[in-house]
Amino acid sequence: MTLAPLTRPARLRPGARIAVVAPSGPVPADRLEAGLDVLRSWGLDPVEAPHVRDIHPELDYLGGTDEARARDLQEAWCDPSVDAVICARGGYGAHRMVDLVDWAAMRAAGPKVFIGYSDITVLHEAFARRMGLATLHGPMAGAETFLKDPDTQESLRATLFEPETVRTLGLPTARALVPGRARGITYGGCVSLLAADLGTPHARTSARGGLLVIEDTTEDPYSIDRILTQLLRAGALAGTAGVACGSWAGCGPYESVRAVLADRLGTLGVPVVEELGFGHGPTALTIPLGVPAVLDAPADGSPATLTIEGSALV
């Protein structure tokens, strides 16, 4: 089956209500407060989900119980007064709660904007597979990059309010690892989470016609090799039209990471771009998932780009 464009939610307008949820790990209170202030400065009305500040009573790497985290997401989504949902942080835990969500009820509530990255990749895949909804691989309210980097903030703000102004994505660092040009439907996220999703009941079964966007953090080069090899052996990358790589923060010397990417992704025979500028790195562009786009990886060494066809939001 070839990937098809997903339903794009509506852009936000001043006064829009945005719910903040914590589907994965706990978020430090000071970072959450700072993120809420940024959202308010954009004219948004952020509202905290009831359990967004929770910490699991026994497993302190989780932001509350699985049931509470799932309920927060579902109730925020099904609240007709909420226009968008942004995650507070990543960490770990989305795999534990994703199957506790009533996706039929979420689907009935209609499309909204959903924002997050890292562990939230699990939910991006669920929104795509179970709801047919395009989402935003973007910074989270309590993430340090979002709080400290103006370019990261502006990329998300513009995508939310003026998506037609940020159709061509890529930092000056973006270059062709494998030259070429490809068109497809964007999908992906944190590559270790994509591998962890393999074999689960709602896992993606085809990458045909897709433009894969991947990044990760604190994975050694050999671990990235293992992750990509698992995806390749499982056939999860078969049919991918092109690959855009983001940041690999804390993954060791980049030359070693690049060697792994070239070795593993080069076997696909499709254009591959490195350092496009999204993920856990110092500047994280907002990347729409589930939308048609063109990946341009020039052979002459000029900057590579990912250009969204139309706009991320309607």
C-alpha cells in the first residue's frame, strides 16, 4: 500500500486554546511554566491537563500512571473548546499508554493540531495509522530547546499561525548524503521509537511512497546501526522514496554517525539528506508529518531542502 496524504487540521488563530499533556515522562515545573509563558506570548490560551505535573508513585521516569496519561490526552482531544494539543516533554512512556486511548472517540472528535517529538513519535504513528491525521513533529512546551532557541520557537509559531510562510524547511547545514530529488508523504520521527513499534498491532506495514524523517539522541553509532538494520531487515523501509535526517545529539562524533547513516541508508538507493535541522539538536525546525513534500538533495554541495506542498495546516 502506498502512503497517502493525511487530513490536515486547521491553523491556529489568536485566542486559540491549546491543551498541554504529558504522555511520557514527568516535566520539571519551572520548564513547564516557562513554556506556558511562551505560548501565552503568542496569544494562545494554554490549559494544563489534570495530570500534566504528575510523577508515577513507583516508576519516577513516568509522568503519572498510564491510565491518567491516556485519559489526559483523550479528554483534551475530545474537549470541543480545545483547538490544539502540545506535549510537555518526551522521555519514555507513550508505548505504555497508547493502547489505553479510545481512538474511535478521538477520531469522532475531529481533527486538531498535535505537536511533539522524541518519545511522542509513538503517538504520531498512532494519529497517522488510527486517525488518518497529519501531525507536527515539533518542540514541546517544557523542552529546553524550545525555551532557549528563538529559531525553534519561531518555526513552530509560524507553522501554527502562518504555515504558508514555512513551506521550505532546512538549516544551512543540510547537505546531500546521497544526492537526488524525491517526492512523497512525510512520516517518521525518533528512529529508535520507530524500531520499537515494529511488531505491534497497529504498526506501519508499508513505507512505499513515503519520505522518512529521522533523528535520535544519546544512541551510540553502533546502536543507530542496530536500529536501522532492524528496520531494514523487517522491510519497514521498503519503498521509501527518500530520507531526511535531523540531529543526532549526544550520539558520539558526528563523523561516526554519518558513516553509519551512509552505510545503512545508502543501500536504499534513494536521496538521503543529513543535518536538515530537526529533533533534539540546538535548533529544531517543525516538520509536518503526513503531508506531501519534495526532498531536494543537490549533488553540487548546495543546501538541501524539504519543501511542503501546500502548507502544514489549512
